[in-house]
Amino acid sequence: MSTPMRVAVIGAGIGGLVAALRLAHAGLDVTVLERAPAPGGKMRALPVGPAAIEAGPTVFTMRWVLDEVFAECGASLDAHVALTPARLLARHAWEAGGTLDLFADVAESAEAIHAFAGAREAEGYRRFCARAAEVYETLEGPFIRADRPTALDLALRVGPFGLPRLWRIQPFATLWSALGEDFRDPRLRQLFGRYATYCGSSPFEAPATLMLVAHVEQAGVWSVAGGLSALARAVADLAAARGARLRYGTEVRGIAVERGRVAGLDLADGERLPAEAVICNADAAALGAGLLGQAAAPPGERLAASERSLSAVTVCARATAAGFPLAHHTVFFSRDYRAEFDAILRGRSLPEDPTIYVCAQDRDEAAAPAGPERLLLLVNAPADGPERPSPQEIERCVTNLRGKLARNGLSLTDADPPVTTGPAEFARLFPGTRGALYGRASRGSTATFQRPAARTALPGLYLAGGSVHPGPGVPMAAQSGRLAAQALLRDLADRASTSRWRGAAMPGGMSTR
């Protein structure tokens, strides 16, 4: 009986957890190393008074990714996590321009837009939804589910009959310009332009293909009992049940390389953990900066400031909210979207009038809770940590944030001291990122093809996480872990097949690699 391959996974973010689960289920000897005390990475909760507040992602979409991962491992997602579909996707507000709710049902949203901005904008919304569906359907198979393609690969994968559809999704247009074809109302362009921030980018620079987010949300936004940190724990628990070892509070110092291939991991306490393969769920920028050893550092992965995605300033609060009727997800928009992104990306500063996302974590579509509730407040920020923004700038940002909420009619009375996290803290939590939360920014039509693939040039090293293909966000990062596991298993099968062929034929035969 052969000894199973030893695989070490750096980081217990959702990408690393999914990879560990798939590989442990396949019978490999898997160890996950995580320096934090719990799984999840950015899917984390912070204590504020007696409450635990989700401080990372708060929206769960594309549940088919986790459904398929659990099914591939002989389990059911619904048996491990309680999920509830949302009817109301989000509430949107403008200081001088009203309030608009969007729903999972296209017809219900179109009716709301008709009342908000008129018949022409409602018809534009229907066209936009059709275009978003076409973008998603064009890209799901040949891009999201597949190893990272080049632009030529993508064209070949859709085939000659798919090329007209690939051209119709406007791969060379920006999201902002594409939205102008369907919406005249600047508030609606602002609302749907915000989808670019889901991958840490500006709608004025991000490709029009990001309109697929609209279709993804209409296909289902799910509320997770216990928050997305509970989803991470469920994946970690299933991986452990399939035989993976998860070591928390364990820091990796570097990737050991011997004879031109991965040999294991060197830990901060001096331990060498032998492994024939490593899946790195750290940000690709950490590898590029040599933080895990120069021998494992790929060329060209250092990102300039202009290439880094957005960071954020977040406030986790337990407070009593009064006035404005918050939904579970509420967005308060800035008066001038272009000026906001110019301040962040060109001025490298926090905007005076930010767009604010509020997640009221104890609210559903019933009545608001009585007394203090758990709130996550978030504004976008430049990724220049740990030096900038300064503590004084962060303090002014939080003051501006609360002032803007008050102007929109929302007052907050804190029950406990809130916890503020800025780019400096994110830079420390996720080394090598400078605080960027989404890896490389999606700037221009080629950015999609610049994210690293799962397989690297160093034999035995594979990548997973939101900074690699197919991109950021919980489902995409989970899919990256799936792709990393698939790549490793294919390579293992190829080596086994080649070894058997060589033994049956002659030594020195041509490798299939």
C-alpha cells in the first residue's frame, strides 16, 4: 500500500479550506497551517461587547460552488449550514434623491425602479439584466469553472458560434460606460457601478463584464445562520472529518525548496513540515514580495499602488439605530461618485463624502430588533497601509461617516465601544497586501487575465484564494481552491500514469507534463 502524498496548505481562508477538503477526501495526507486562532481568513467575526460581529464578507452568492464541493465530498451543504434566500437584496439611499430597494425578482425590482426613476429606466433595467445574464452564461463554463485562460484561450473555448456572444459582452468597455447604454439616471449608474467594488475596483476603470454581478445576485443572495464565518467553520469541520489536520496559531516562515521543487514548509517556531506539495492560500503579493522565501517567489507579482485593489475602513458596532429604516444590506451613496474614486485612487486619500455600506446583521425582512444591534459599517479606502491613512485621517473618516449617516436620517447610539479597522490593520492581517482586500484591481480588459493561475512554475506549488483566478469574493475564492485541488490531482495522476507507462515501455520516455 503506497503512502499518500503529503500536502501542506498555507492559510485557512475559504480557498485553502476547500482545497484541503477536496484533497483530504481524495485520500491525501493534508495539513492546514493558519496563524489566526480560527478558520476563515477574511471571513471573520470580531467581539464587540457581548456580541460577535461579522467583520468581513457579508453576502453569499453562487451557492452552486459550495453545493458542488460538498457533493463531491459525499456531503450536503444544507446539512452543515442553514441558508435562507433573500427577497430584498439591498436598500439604496441618496441624500437628495430618495431611496430604492432592489429585489431578487427582476419584475419586482423593475416596478420599484419605475416608481423611483420612470418607465424608461425600468425598461433599461430589464435590458441590463438580460445583458448581465448573457455575460454570466458566456463566462461561467470557459472562465469561472476552468483553469485561468488567456484571452485567446477564452475565444477558443467559446468556439466560433460563441464569438459573437463574447463580443456582445463588451470585453473592452468599462462598466461605467456600458451602464450609460441602459441608464440615464446617474443614481442608477452609481448603484450598478458599485458592482466594481465587489472586486475592489473603480467602475470607471473596471471592465463591463462585471455587470454579471447583477445576474449572480438575482440567481440568489443567501443569508447564512451565524454569518459567513460559520460557513468557513463548516468547511473546516468537514475537512477535518475527511482526515485533514488543521493547526491554528501556527505561522509559516517560508516554503522549503529542494532540487527545484517544493519540499515542505518552514514554520516560525523552527519546525520543518515535510510535504510533496504546497497550496498557498496567502495573497499572491506575499509570494511576489518574497515573504515566503525567494525560491518560491514568482517573477512579476509585485503590485504597484495603481495595480492594488481597494482597501477599506470598517467599523464594527453594537448600537441602537433610529430614524432611517435599515435593511439587512443598505448603501448610502456619495454625491459625486467620480470624485470619490479620484480621491481614493489618484489622491490616495479617504474621501470626504464616502459611499457607506451598512450590514445590519440582526435584521431580516421583518421588524427591526429592539435595542442594540450588530452593525458593520464600511467605506472604501486606498491600499497604502501601514503608513497611510494616518490614525488622524481614520478618525476623521469615521466622523464623516457618522455625519453622513445622520444627514440621511440614521442615528446610532453605541452600546459598547466600536472596533475600527483600517488599511494598516488589514496590511498586518494579510501580509504583502498593503491592505488591498481583493488582490489585483480589475483595471481594463486585460486585468482578468493577469491574476495568477492555480498551477505555478515551481513544481509542487499551487495557489488558491481571492487574489488568484477566478477572482475575489467568497464563491470565487472557494472555486480557486477547487481548481487548485483539481490541478494537483491531475498532476498526481499524470505522474502516476507516466511512471506506469515508462515501466511498461522503456526508460527515458517523453513526459506528458
